[in-house]
Amino acid sequence: MSYSSVLGGERYRFETLARLLAAASPERSGDRLAGLAAASERERVAARRALAEVPLARFLTEPVIPYESDDVTRLILDTHDTAAFAPVAGLSVGEFREWLLSERADAAALAALAPGITPEMAAAVSKLMGNADLVAVARKVRVVTAFRSTIGLPGRLATRLQPNHPTDDPAGVAAALLDGLLLGSGDAVIGINPATDSPKAVRDLLELLDGVIRRYAIPTQSCVLSHVTTSVDLMARGAPVDLVFQSIAGTQAANASFGVTLGLLDEAYEAALALERGTVGQNVMYFETGQGSALSADAHHGVDQQTVEARAYAVARRYRPLLVNTVVGFIGPEYLYDGRQILRAALEDHFCGKLLGLPMGLDICYTNHADADDDDIATMLTMLAVAGASFVICTPGGDDIMLNYQSASYHDALYLREVLGLRPAPEFEAWLDSIGLLDERGGIREVSGDGHPLTAIGKELAA
């Protein structure tokens, strides 16, 4: 079915729903690289006018990637909740935008709606929304998950403490870990990207983190971001796996490029649940996504990168994860060219993920060859915290020395908590207080030298 609209006396035609979605997308270098972007701003406006008239129900009958050839499409359509969709089933995309911005779309209504929304519906309505719209709606959505800490409660902002090291050296990991804990970071997860995916190296890191968490009774969870097959093998061998991690994408072919299938994720999910390592909840999965991953694998099927990204959230939703984050600027300027495009993608991803019922966080970051800087990170952090992000990723000094990219720092999280009145996860906040790291205002107390028992972490692990 084709779509069209008239603008300034000129008729613009879009042969498929996928083409219409691509032309309606805000400018980004990845869509331009793929030959999917609107040819002009006039065509983009015309596409948005046509998209606003499309019935939401159309996305259930015209999949952007054929049902027969893609298991993510089958997952989306086979699990669609018709009853949950009913309140908006008669709306067009433009009317859905107005509904989302209205008082009728409160937290309860949005939570009930989530199972009835498909990724393509979420992506479509986001293309009609300004940045402030994306913040306003996402802020209303509450998604609460738990393992040893509770993530996503109102007035809270959690952090992933990321103590990466180029050689997985215990002393280097310990220094970054200690730095983060002393600055109140780590309540979402202490997560390490390993320098190698060898089972021994991953297990060594898992045991290192598990030892620290147990010794200091830290109410958090660890994760070594190895491939899911490594995690499955290590769980079978008795390794202390808290969360199972996997990078995922929005098409079967893109997931195959990661070496993963839905069946493999099913196996890992059941294995992690069986361990029962959580204390306040059993959300056991951690997923990362990012706009451009399907395009970089030539697995996007002619669908724009933001819509494909939203489809990854359907995969994540299947497994009730503790954490999902978009690594929004990590893939590079070939896909998101500058700070403006990265900001827009961050707001879209966060909005779409939360609308689908996911506990969305972000790695607000950029590579060193992108047209972005630390002021862009500060802007993105502030807007996403206002929008109610569940967590952000933090690195020592905002510089990941293993992955060689720029991200938020532990200090950036303190800035957000101070200026917006946000607090850590409740269990983690109580722990910080119990070990004397909170001052009378609830902020982080400054520690120098060997002035706190936690400083023993560095000495123990270095030894």
C-alpha cells in the first residue's frame, strides 16, 4: 500500500510503510548512508503529514519486515495484546501523539497500554514528536524492576559502575571500582566489559566482583558483559552469575550477526532464573542496544535505523529484564554524526523503550571521531534524567580506557542527583548511609587517603 501527501502544491508518494517511516525520521547520518533519508526537508515534512494520518492498526497488518522471514516480526505480532491495545485501537499516529500528551495518558494508563504497543507504533509516533514531547511522555512512564536493588522508582536515578580495564588487570579494575563506590555509583549494576571472552577470564572477573559484593554486603548485582553462550556455560559450571548480558538488535539477521537467537536467549533466561540469586526480585537479564547496529551488519531490510532499534525492545521485553540501555553514540558518526543527532536518538530510544514497558537506561557517549564533546554529554544527561531514565552508565573520569570512548563520569551522576533532587536505589542508599558515605544532606561524603574501610578493596585486589 502506498502513502502520499501534498505540500506546497507538490504531491509526495511513499511506496511502503517502511519507506514512509524512513522519510519521516529526523536527519541522521546512518539513514543518509543507507539511502533511506528524506531527499529534502520538504519531503520529510510531507512524510510526517502522511504518517500522522496512518491508523495505528495498520502496523498490525503491514509489517515493515515480512512475517515469514523474520523471527522478531513474528515475536512482535504473535505476542501483541489486543485487549491492552483497545483504548487506542481507533487512533491514527497523529491522534496517538495527542493522546500521549494528554492527561488521560497517566502512569497507570501507560503501564496498561504497554503490551498493546508494537515497536513500529512507538517509533512512528516518536517521529512526530519534538524533544520536549519525548521528555514529557517518557517522564510519565514508570517501570520498576529488582534483583538486589530496586530500579526505576520515582525520584531515583541508578548508575552502572563500569570499571573496565584493557587487560582485565585486577588492580586496575579495583581502582576504578573503588573510585565508583566512594562516589556513590553502582546501584544498577557493577558491570565490566571484558577484554577477552574466554571463560576463564570472565569467571575470574565474576568471582572478583562477587567477592567484593559479598564481603562488603553491597546491595547490587554484578555482570561481566560476555556473550550469552559464555554465560550459559559458566552458569552450568557454578560461576557466580547474577545477570545474563547480551547485545541485541531488531532483526533476526542482525541478531545472527551477534551469534544469538531467541531460542538461545530463552535458554539463558531459564538458567539464570533457576539460580535464584536475587534478594528483592528476580529480573535477571541485561540487554544493550544501539541505533545503527542492524545497518552496520547489513541486516536492516531497508528499514530506518530508529525503527529497527525500537524492534530490539520487543526482543528485550520478552525476558522481563532488570536493565536495558542504548549505547547511544558508541557505534560512531557514520550512524549518528554529531551531538544533535546523538541527543535526538537518545530521547527517541528512551521514549520508545519506556512506552513498550522497559526499564530504560543509557550509555550517554560518543566516539572520539564524532562531532561531539562533553557539553553534549551534560545536555543529554540533564534531559534524560528529567525524562526519568532508570539509570545511566558511569566510567572513571568519563573516559573508558578499554573501549576508547567518552561517556558520563561518576561525578556526572552526583551532579544529576544534586540539581534534580534524585537519589540512589533505596537499598543502595541505605548501604551508603550504613558505611558512613552519606552526609547530613544525603550527598556523598568526601573521603581522602585511607579514610574509609572501602579503600581496602584496592589493596586486597591488587595483592
